[in-house]
Amino acid sequence: MTTYETIKVERDGPVGWLVNNRPEVLNAMNNAMREELADAWLELDRDPAVRVIVQTGEGRAFQTGADLNEITTDGVGMERYQDSVIDFDLHFTSWHQNVAKPVVAAVNGLCAGGGLHFVADADIVIAASDATFFDPHVSVGQVTAIEVIGLAKKMPFEAVMRLALVGAHERMTAQRAYELGMISQIVDPPEKLREAAQELAEKIARNSPAAMAATKKSLWAALELGLTDACRIGSQHLVSMWGHPDQTEGPLAFVEKRAPRWVDRTS
């Protein structure tokens, strides 16, 4: 298991935890964190003991975007990312890394700016009741684009436009995020967030890893395509499970009234 400086990678049963761990700067993402996240996603996705991945933050923030202190003082700034952004060759979220396993974002406290990448790119998002969301890019002379484009595929467009254009001057509450479909669960009290995330992840982990991977690919493809093309792709993923041991094991376990014995999705 790799040792990281800016994040923590943990296992709890079938659940892998990826914890943003720069609480002294509200888990802002410096260049080191950006690179470590890329490795950590793949580490957890390739671990056969992990069936679901949960991302959260240490301290009072989930993630607050780029580390502005590093950008303004290291003499390199955002220029280091220019080629990767132009080429859309990004690697710091689960979606960027084509993670096949289900990913749950458990948002604690502040989620700002680039932190919204992880909300947009997770499969399921839950949040503590005191979580708040805002996008300060335009308030510091920057463009917000990739993360809010992702959100616009999942929630009402005008709500995303408001988030983007109001900037740092308004915060969306967890309740409002729930109403808009940005998150699917509010956890109260907030200190129960990790417990609730673990419980949810364990429910998901009871299902066939191979079937979930194919289902995830189908649904994400639907965000890219029109209805007919999306259904064609979905049909291909559906048929891809035919002949897989889990397709036989699932009905048999149901009839025999026992827990199914799934095979690893890569088998």
C-alpha cells in the first residue's frame, strides 16, 4: 500500500476510503495532491478487496479547489496545468481515471471551486447537514468550466449557472443541494457522515462487482449520448454480462435464500 503525504487511503471491510488530508488549508489541492489523487484512485480501483470507494475530507472541509497560496507564490502558478487542461488530459478524479467501482462522495463542511469536480464526477453524493457549496472562480478572476459543466449534466441548468456566476458571494446549503439533486442524502448530525457513508457503501458492496461496473459504464455513457445511442450502448453492456458467473450465481442465491458469492469483476 502506497504512503501519501496529502491524502489518506484506508480500507474498512469492502470499502476503500480516500480522504483529502490537508486540513490546515481546507484540503486545497496543491500539485502534490493532484498527483497523489491520480495514483490513489487507481490503487483502490485495482484492489480486489475493495468494492466501493468513498471520498471525504479531513477537518472542516471536503475540498476547496486549487491551493491559491501555491499558485501565487511558487513562480509557476496555473501554467503548470496548461497543456493537460488544453488536451483534457486530467487525472485527479475518479471519472478522469475511469474508475470502474462505485464512488461515493461524502461531503463534509466546505466544498468550493475545484472541489466541485469530485461532486460532479462521483456516482453518488451525500453530505453532512452543515455542508455548503459555492464556486468562487469568477470572484478571483478565473473561469469555472469543467466542474460546472459536469454538474449541469446532473442538475437543473439555471441552478448551476447561478452557482457559477454568483461566485463567492452566496453559498448553497446541503438542503438546497438535496432539493436540486446535487446530493441524494443529508446526514444529521454531521459527525455521523462517515458512519452513514460506510453504511451506504456496504449496501452497494453487496452487489455483483461486474454487474455494477457495466451498469456504471452504461449510465455514464448516457450523459454523453442521445437517447437511442445511449440505449444501444446500454444494450451492449447488458449483453456483456451474459455468460458471466455472477449472472448464474445471482438467481441461484435468491432461490436458495443465501448471500451470493460474487467473483471479482476482473475474473
